Amino acid sequence: MNGVFSANEYLTRSNLMKAYLFPEYDTPIKHGSKVAVVGGGNVALDSARTALRLGADEVSIVYRRSREEMPARAEEVAHALEEGVTIKFLTLPVRLLGKDGWVAGMECLEMELGEPDESGRRRPVPIKGSEFELDADLVVMAIGTRANPLLAATLPGLQRDKRGYIDADPVTGQTSIREVFAGGDIVTGSATVIEAMGAGKRSAAAIHRLLTGEQAPI
Ligand SMILES: Cc1cc2nc3c(=O)[nH]c(=O)nc-3n(C[C@H](O)[C@H](O)[C@H](O)COP(=O)(O)OP(=O)(O)OC[C@H]3O[C@@H](n4cnc5c(N)ncnc54)[C@H](O)[C@@H]3O)c2cc1C
């Protein structure tokens, strides 16, 4: 099998980070005792629940709107609360506070809901004089992802959409460069594992077709 591995063998042999196998693998995982997570999406909820399971004493999600506007799935929110995560709704992080070169807390402002904004959701408005400090020795920013802007410099001929994601055929993954195929979050924006895997499989078949002229089963 010299150099040819099945997908499972590849996963076993490849140098994955395997942080869960500490101390056998030395991938660092920072364990916080007071963790603040900024954001209101599924990633924020995921991070908060993971921090709790890694042994944090207190985990607070800081979200600037109310529970109704939270983009995370309702069951994720309910499970996080059940598990012991505190959610500070209508709270805006203003700045991180440091001590001896490490984060020590976060200055926050309380908010109230005003008129709807362009997204149709009521705009959070700061309440004057409501500043308070939240203790935190670990802060996770979970406020969204975007395409790496370096893409434009490293592959100048690669067509991107106006958000900076790669323009690719939704079926084959073919990009504006003949030999370059793309799929997953870098094409769709944040999505799911199953969508990324599907795109990968379809692109593999299209690449096979390009190289051999043969139709490959997906
Ligand atoms: C906290 C969190 C929780 C999530 N939970 C779920 C969930 O429960 N269910 C679900 O379906 N989805 C979930 N998602 C979304 C899911 O992880 C993504 O949709 C999926 O991983 C996208 O796959 P991808 O292959 O497109 O990108 P990625 O998984 O991001 O893989 C891209 C890879 O490319 C590598 N890379 C980047 N630049 C380069 C370069 N220049 N050269 C070489 N390699 C490079 C990166 O290191 C990375 O390994 C979650 C996401 C996050 C962040």
C-alpha cells in the first residue's frame, strides 16, 4: 500500500492536532476558570458549553440583543442554560481589561432594544451609565467568520463573489481557474460539515472527469 491510504488510514496516520489525547499530544488547550464568550450564534453556544465541559467554573455568553433575536438554534440555547451557562442578554462588550499581559475581564454596557434595523431585528441601544465589569480569564470571540482576504493576493485569477468567497460551480466546484476546484465554507460561507463533504465528493468526481475524461460515480 506504499503511499496509498484509505480515508480511515489517512486520518489515523496524518498529523492531526489530537488535542483530546493530551498529554500524548501537546496541542495546547487553554483552560479558563471564568470564561466569557462574545456572540449569539451556534458557535458561541458550542464554545461556551465546551468551556464548561473543560472545567471552567463560570461561563458567560455576552450577547447584545435579546433571546428572541439570538441566531443560535433555540434548543442550543435551552441546552446551554440547562448545562449551567449564563447568558447575559442585551449586553455589549466594550473593551477587554488586562492584567500582567493577560486578559482579566471585560467592560460591558447594558442595552435596550430600539427600532428595527435593516435586518428587521430591533436595534440594541446602549443604556447610558450602565457600564459594568465582567471577570474573565479567557475570552472567546464568536462573532462570525469571513473569507481569508489573502485569497486575492495568492490566486489573483480566482474569481470571488462580493463577500470575498470563491465563485465555484455549485455542482462541480469548478472555479474560474481550470485546474482549481473549491467547495465548503470558502464557497458558501459558514455552513455545515455535510455540505462541505458533499461539495468535496462532487468536486473529486469532476476532477477525475477532467483528468481522465471518464465519468466517476459520486
Ligand atoms: C465551533 C464550530 C462548531 C460547529 N459545529 C458544527 C456542527 O455541529 N455541525 C456542522 O455540520 N457544522 C458545524 N460547524 C461548521 C463546520 O465546521 C463547517 O461548515 C465545516 O467545517 C466546513 O468545512 P470546510 O472543509 O469547508 O472548512 P474547514 O473545516 O474550515 O477546513 C478548511 C481547512 O483548510 C485549512 N486551510 C486554510 N487555509 C489553508 C491554506 N492556505 N493551505 C492549506 N490549508 C489551509 C484549514 O486549516 C482547515 O483545516 C461548526 C463550526 C464551528 C466553528
